[in-house]
Amino acid sequence: MCCDLEVDVNGQGIFYVNKKILSCYSGRIRKLFMKSNDKSSRLKLIFHDFPGGAEGFQLITQFCYNGGSLSISPSNVILLHSAGIFLEMNETNSGPSSLVSQTEEYFRGSVHQWVWADLLECLKQCQYLLHFISSSDMFRKLLDCVVGRLLPCSFPSPYASSTDSSCINFSGDMSRESISNYSSETTTNSWFEDLVFLRIDIIEKLVETMISKKWDTNTISSFLFHYQRMKFNSTLVVKRAEKRRIIETVIDLLSLLDRSLISIRHLFYNLRLSVPLKLSKCSKKQLENLIGSVLDKANLDDLIFPSPPEKNHAYDVDLILRLQKQFLLESTETFPMHRSKKVALLLDSYIAEVAPDPNLQSSKFVALTTALPAIARDSHDRIYQALDMYLKVHDKLSIEERIKICEVLDYQKLSAEFLIELAQNMSFPGSARLAASFSHHSKLRSISNNEGYVTKRFRTNIVDDRFDLSRGKQTEVEKFTEFGLTCPDNINPIPAL
């Protein structure tokens, strides 16, 4: 039997085969040479994207030379199926015993009896053939079977009879002890390790299947973070582009989950990797949205990011402002007060951390302190302390700038201790010191009135010193109280009592 056809498969190998034999089973090859009458010379066929490369084509030649018969197993069924589709070896071209029909029948009848190792082997094939089988029913069924084996109900008690269990049983690949361990607390997620070898595109399909089966967020997110960590810590060299692809896929998948149950530590870890790995703007925005929605779970260390290279200040304040904004956007119509108060306390700590930065612009300081609604803070004591530090470090600010930045203070939310301190703090403009003194006196009057008596000292000491009653003229201090924080900086505040 002559070999009248030379086949170059993906540049991996050359095969010399009989054109007529292959044409009997392959509609694609038959169409290619249907009009060829040249019998004097050997024909040459070049494939550039043959499924499975030289190994896949060798299996096809064995099938054809064996009269349309080949041993199909979990280790080659996906490869044979993909190659069969590629070469159009279906019922239309080679009858009911076509390669495509045989692989489909084998898979349909045996996949539920496969052991765990068989399922993993089949998945391993898929990651190199995903381009050919990603939309096939066979691939979707494989994913369903893998995910089904991992569901809690898929690990029956070792003491239950097979007739009592409605779940899918393992077929000899695990001992009773192993099955029991799978469902125990210490090894519940031991399957994490089994799936680490898979490429991220297969992991993406698996997780999407888990989500469609209503898996809980904790399990899925824990698996994704474990997969990412193992890939990044692998002894194998993982290129930056592959790491970026992994993180971006993980972010996409996490966005489909209940974000309130996702570990914020892992989210911040990925955010720190976003710069060196050069994540896309879309992925970074997605990640910031995830973090911002659960910002109340963060701690101060989470928020400390260095400033981008093009900025001259020490901390990435713009990032924190974006997270603040996202937190507010995620809020429902009924504002989550307990969560907003936690974020306010967190941001007060952050403001105190960044205040000593000599390059921090006053506009950024103001933005940080005013990003949340006023109702989120019960006290402004920590805002005052941070502002005190900021003004001491930025002692070159003009009077106008100092007055402007002090507008962030709510004097009614300052404790008596800090009102007294502020009234005597020369780092603050006179208008702020005066406002603090007035607020303190007002609180004392309120306390006195509530107790049923009025202290004459508090009732008269402001007016007596500030009004010229004989001339009926307003002094500068009265103008301040009438028009707000506009009094000159050289006016001394009322002494604290």
C-alpha cells in the first residue's frame, strides 16, 4: 500500500500516509483532494493548528489504519474528539461508527464511573485543547462531573451503603478513609492542591461552573487565592504576563461572588501587585471596587500605600479617596451607620498617619477629612489631633490657608479637653481659637442651664470684654460671631476657663 500523502503536523513531525485510507474517515481530507488527479507525485499537506500536534495525528492514523477502531480512554478521549471534529470525522462523512460518535458515546457512558485521577487527566487534556472544545457539550459535562465530585454531598459517609446515597460515588480511586478525610475539617479543601496544575483558563471555567451550582463564596474565594499563591510561589518560572493573566482572571471571578465574604487581606495583597504587574485599568478599577465595598473590614496597615512615582508626597492618598468614594457608592438608601462609623475611625487613623508628610497638600488633607458624611463621626478629637500635627509640620501655610483647612473641624464634636487646648494652640489661626473658646463656653452654659442655674461669670464675661456699650458699636469679635470664621488672625481668643 503506497504512502502518497506527506503530512506536516504543526512543524512537530512528518507523516507519510495513504490518502485513500484517511479520506474514508475524514471529510476534510477528502474535500481537500477531491479535485486532484495528479497520481504521479506525492502530495503534501501542512497543518498549523492540529489538535494535540503530532501525538494527536498519530492517534488518527491508527484509528484509520485499524478500520475505524481504537482503544478510547479517559487519557485520550478529549484529544480524539477534538481531532475528529477538526478532520470532520463525523457521521455525515464516515457513518455511525465515526470517531466523533465513538468518543461521544464512550464519554457519555463512562464519565460518571471515572475515578478522580481520570477526571484530572481529562482536564489536563482540555487545557491544551480548550480552543477546540470550550463550547462543546462534552467539556461542559466534564466540568459538571468534576464540580459534582467536590460538592459536600458527593463525599458519602464511609458507613453508608451505596443504595442509601443519592450522591455520586467515587469508583475505587479513594479508600473509605480518604473519603472520610475529604469531608473532615482538616482536609476539606485538599482538592485545592489537586487542581493547582491546571492553567488559569481551565480554572476560570471550573469556577464559573461552581458559581452556577451556587457554591458558597468562602470556598470559591479561598480556592482562587490558594491557586494564585501556589502559582506565584511555584519553583517553575512564571512570567509576568502569566501572573497578570492569573490576577486579572481571579479579580473577574471574585466580582461574581458575594463581596462581603471575600478576604480583604487577599484583595489588598492583589492591589499591591497591581503596579509591578501592570494590571489593566479595568482590572484595577474592579479590584478597587471590591475593596471599597468592604472598606470597613480593613485596618490601618492595609491602607498604607506608597505614592506613585510621579507624585512627590509619601502616601497614595488618591487611592484611599477612591476607596472611600466606592464605599459610599456601595451604600444602600438606608445608610449603614455602623459600617460608616468603622470607616470613619479607620480613616481618622489614616489621616493621623499621613498628616506629618511635609509634601501632603492641604487640599488632600481636607478631602480626606470631608469624604464621609458628617453623621459618620461622633467626635472630631482625632481630626483635631491630626490637624494640629499637619499645621505644625506645614508652618509655612498662609493665614488664609490655615483658616480654610480649619473649616473641617466641627467644634460641637470636640471634647472639652480639646476645646481648651485648641483655644490656646498658637498653631491654629485666631478664628479657630476663638471658635473653640465660644464653643466651650456654650457647652458650659448648656450644662448650667440643664442643671437649673446660670453662672453669672459665663453669662457676662464675653460681652463685657467685647462691647463698647456707651457707643453702641460692634467690636471685631462680635463681627466674627455674626459673620462666621472671618475675624482677623490677630484677635486673641477668650481665655479658656
